Amino acid sequence: MSSGQTRVPQVRNPTLPSQTTPEQRYWRGFTNPQLVKENHPITHIHFNPASPHDFAVTSSTRIQVFSSKTRQVTRTFSRFKDTVYSGEFRFDGKLLVAADASGLVSIFDTFQSRNLLVSLNPSGHPTHVAKFHPTIGNQLATASDDRTLRLYDISQTTSGPIVQFGDNYHGDYIRSACFVPGNPNLISTGCYDGIVRVFDARSTQPLVASFSHEGAPPVEDVLALSPTTLVSGAGAQVKVWDLSRGSQIHELNNFTKTVTTLHNTGDRGLLVGSLDGHVKIFDSNSSNWDVKFGWKFGSGGVLSCGVSPTNHKHFVTGLTSGLLSIRTRKTEPKVAQGVKGPAKSAAFARMMKGAEYLGEEEHRIIQTSTATPQKKLKQFEKHLNAFRWSDALDSAFATGLPKEQTVTVLNELKKRGKIRISLYGRDEISLLPILQWFIKNLEDVRSINLICDYVGVILEMYGLLIGKSVVLEEVFGNLLKRINTEVKKCKEAKEIEGMLELLSV
């Protein structure tokens, strides 16, 4: 029996090693962006800690709650008379708190009725911060432009705040605050006097620690990553503080404008947004705090951003231009353990009966041929097998043929020593597509040696014809220009390489 015809192996151009890290590939998975245009800046974004992790978007005088499944607005809270600065869920997702420019703090029922449950009026100044305690459901912290931080028990609002830290501690507006995880009594504030303060709500000496930014830029946001690590953004800098040592341990200078928002993604790192339009991911698990990935939004500065907790399904960004960007990462469905697939019918079982039997109990087993049928030969393979070298070369430059296939034919003819034979007896019409392809792909360094071999043979065989043909003379003129351009690029690259070597010394 004759053997099957050997196929011509497809040429694979050498590729550089992958320059992307697993983290970069992970964050690039946030695709399919949905853009929502609001008329005012997006001042705050907060994800519901409870599944399915809907997210609240604060803009102007309303708060919109988007569904994590459909990315559409499911609820709207608009009972505000002035600009809303915050809208945050409680840890169980049943309550939503909001503070506005009139100083009013409102608590809504998000679970059923969406009714207004509690109203607080801690100050006549704008209240920019209103946050529930991460573990104690009845505690609420507010911070206002009257330089006062207040802690409330929402079940006893008539008696006023439990404790408050006024202007004797703060020298300017308080625009950010956060609870310190691991200690239910510690709370940190970021002030416009450039100082980050940590308070103990149960102590007679409440000011536990204070950290000052150089030059006293306004602190826009403060975030506690762990019981001992605190991060604050002021000006174009992000500083990392160690609460156990009471000192700065790192500084991030990766932005050109004011840092406006900080978000903890858990094991994926720290998310930082700035007015320069960048959102960057920093590796909070390493001592160097390297940048792992970043996005650039050209339609305005970033005011707020966040990622879905637990599953990291959505990445949401709010801009100064009023544009809301929602990016979604495709996740593979998880099969629960112990859950069986759909039941098969009796007819299916009868049809598949004996499919796994290979004749183990028989005395003689005859294995039939399992060879897969040969795929249909390509046109250039038929020409090569029939020793039609010139036709094989012409088929390599057919319209719409992939570049890899053209290189495959050129390499195969070179390997078989048939370059001269394939180019023999040609005129300017048959040479034109070959030379045009060479001009187009001359800048590809992976094919330059192959192109030079063929061009050298063409010049040797048809050198006298070039001066007699206007078409060939023009084509070779264009080829010479491209060669001079590539030579110039190489010289400039060598000069830059020499400069870089001097800088590295």
C-alpha cells in the first residue's frame, strides 16, 4: 500500500517571548465596556458587599443602583435637595446611607421598600463622608466641612452622636474617613490640612496617631488595607503608613495630578485613580508596590472607581466629565461539587450501550484503521508535488493569501534549490507582484534574509531588463527607497542604543 502524500509544513515566524504577566492578562479581561453619560461628575461609587454585588453610583442630586447582572439601573434615590457626595451600603446590603451638601445624612431601606428610614443633621456644612461600620450594623460615621468627625448609633439618633472629634483635632475640611479592620474602635480621617489622623473611639486620649504629607497637600482619600497598613492620597502622591511603627513605609509617585480615589481589591492589589485620567493597580503584597496594570481615560479626570468584591466581575470608573465606564470580566461557570449533570434518557442509554467495549473477552481482536483522512491539499502543494515550480511561486502571491503561507512557499523553494527555476522565463508582468510583495514586507526583520535571496537572484537574471522597462525601473526605485529608509532606522537605533549604554554606566 502506498503511503499518504507528505504535507508541506507551515512556516512559523519566530516570536518574542510573552511580555505580559498573568496580572496584566487578568486585568485585560475586563472588556465589553458600557458607557453611561451623566450631566454631572460621578463623585462616588460603592459596591454592595452582599451578593450579587450591585453598585451605587452617586452623581449630582441622585444615587442610581445598577444591577450586577444586567448593568442597568434598578433603583434610583433622588430625595435630595442638594448635591450628594456619598452613597454607601451597609455590610449586609439592606441599608444605604447618603450625605449631601446641605449637611443632611439620609439612611434608606434598599432591601424592600426603598423608604427613608432615618435622617440625621450633624452639621449645616456640607457632609462629604457617611459610612457604616464594617462589622457593627448600628454604627455610622460622618465627617463634615465643620472639621468634625462624628460616630452615631442609628438606633438612638435622638441622643446625638456617641462621640465626636471636632476642630481641636482637625485644622481644615474632612473629606475622607475609614474604619480600621481588625479593631472596631479605630477610625482614620483624611483632612485638607495634609494630615492623616487615627482615633480610638473608646479612649480618653482619642488621637492615637497622625501622619503628615510633605507640603501639606489636601488629603483626598484614606484607606486601611489591614490592621497595620494605612494608605492615603494627597496631591499627586500616595503614601503607605505603618500603624505599628507610626511611620511611612512607602511612597508612590506615579501620577501627574491629584489622586482622588483609593480602592482595595483584596489579593489583586490597590486601585488608585487620579485627575490625570489614569487608574493604576499597585501590588500591595510586595515591598516595592510595583504597578501591575493601568487604564487611561481620555474624557476627563477620574473621581471614583471600584471593583466588584469577591468575584471581581465589574470594574466601574466615574469621571469628572460625567461619564460612567462599566467593564465586565468574563468568568467561567463554576460547577458545584456533588451536583450531577442532566439525566440521560433511556433511549440515549440504549444507543450508547456497548460503546466502551473494546473486545477484552474475545480471543482475537482486530483493530480497524484509525488513520484520519488526509486534508485537501492546498494549491501550492499540488504544484510542488507536480514539480511545477513556477506555478507554485505564482500561487504564493495570490490575492488574499496569508503572509505565513507566502513565506512557506518561498522557504520551500529555497530549501529545494528551485529559486532560479521558479523565476526563469518571466517578464515584467509576472515579476511585478513578487517585487511589490517584497517592498511591502521589507520592514519585517524575520523575512529580510529570505527577501534578499530572491532579490539577488532577480537582479542577476533580469538586470538588463530593468533598464528597458519603465515599470520595473519604478518598482526597483521604490525598493531602493525602502531599503534606504530601513538602513536609516538601523543607524538611528544604534545611536539610541549607544546613548542608553552611556546612561546605564
